Amino acid sequence: MALVIFRKGSTMGKKVSGTFEWAKYNENCITGCSHMCQYCYARNRAVQMGVRTPETWQNEVISRKAMTKVHTERNGRIMFPTTHDITPNTLAACSIYLERMLNAGNAVLIVSKPHLVCIQFICEAFTQYKDQMLFRFTIGSKSNEVLQLWEPNAPSFEERLASLKLAYEKGYQTSVSCEPMLDENIHLVVDATSEFVTDAIWLGKANELMLRMTSNGASAEMMEVGRKLIGLQCDTNIWKLYNKYCNDSIIKWKESIKKVIGLELPKEKGLDK
């Protein structure tokens, strides 16, 4: 029998999930996020580790350690950011960090609930790196009432759509993330955005929702909204969604949906980019 050696860090035989479905590496340069999303996994983790409270997570602090990092070219796409966002307050630092990654020759997946002023700046400032960049804008609902409930300080649907259109018209690669889907009308987001997408629209359920909301300090009323959302994302409804879009080449499925449908999970980081 041959001896198989699993080296530290090897992904052989492991199922890839989360951010690694999209990219091989993660990069961040800020701690905290002013969007204060109810379902935020980074906020949940910071609270559990005792480095932030649910309330102080909104304070965006530049990481001095990250800003002194020397970037080299990597074999695989980098997702940036993953634990914060690019907001007007963090745009300057994020732009410096992004330029260093791109200047080193890296391909970067920029994931954001986009502020139009930030996307305008990035599109104008990084034209020479256009071929290395892919925007992925998070839009979990077309309803501003729903977005405001779940993502109280993030941009409106109209601002996110305008950001997507701008990046598309400027010739950048574009995509959309509907993870988490925040209501039962995600088809409205697909219909509104698909013509401005060059890559894919990703659909995904809310992950570990009640655990994260509890850690993030959600009110009793918001917890009830969370329970209703979980009900809307029952297996029966996920199957209906899959049957609606299974032949649409622009739609891709996150791990949470693949598990329900029985689709194979990738075993290599960044495979489902």
C-alpha cells in the first residue's frame, strides 16, 4: 500500500467552503465595519474573541501591521476584503493596499456592498490593472426596507446597482453575490443586475444565522425576523430556486445551496471563482 502524506495546509480530500470557494487567499487591512450587518461573521468572531463588543465593531481601524506588509505575486486569486468593507472612511487605506497587491501582479476579487463614491474612485484610479480585477457586489434584496433592516449602514439597492453599472460600463469584470439572500424575491435582484454582470451571480443561504445574530447583539424582534428568513430558506424553497435557475449559466451556487441540492463541493481553493 502506498503511503499518503498530508502536509500541513494541504486541501487534499477537504471540502472548500466560505471565502475559499471564490479565492485562494484572503486579505484585509481594516478592523471593524461601519455597515453593522446583523449576520456578519467577522463581527461575530471579533465579539467571541473578546476584541470588540457588538457596538464597537462599527469603529473602523486601520491595521498598521497590514499596511506595512510587502506583497508578492501569488499563484491564485486574492479576495479583498473579507472581514470589513471599502467605505468612504476606509477608501484611502484600502486603495493603497489594493494597489500594492495589484502592482505585485496579483489577480484580486474585490467584494463589497459598494458605495458609489468608492467604486468611482477605484475605477478611475486602477485602469491599468483592469484585467487583474473582478468586482463582486453584495446585493441580498431589491427592497431597501429589507436591506436597511439587515444592513443598517450599508448603501441602498439603487446605489449598489449604480456601482455595478459604472464598473461594467468602465470595462471591468463584474459579478454579484446574493449571499445571504435576505428575502424570497431574489429573482428581482437577478433580473435587475444580470445585464451588467460579466462573470456570475452567486446565490447562497444565510449561514449560522441565529448564532451570529445572538453574538452580534440582535434584538428579540430582529431574532424573530431571522427565524422567518430561515423558514423561507427551507429545502423545499431552495429546490424551487434551483429548478428556476439550474439552466442559467450566469447563476452559481454557494456551499449552503450545494449541500441541499447534492452538488459536489470543490476540493481546491478558488475553484469556483
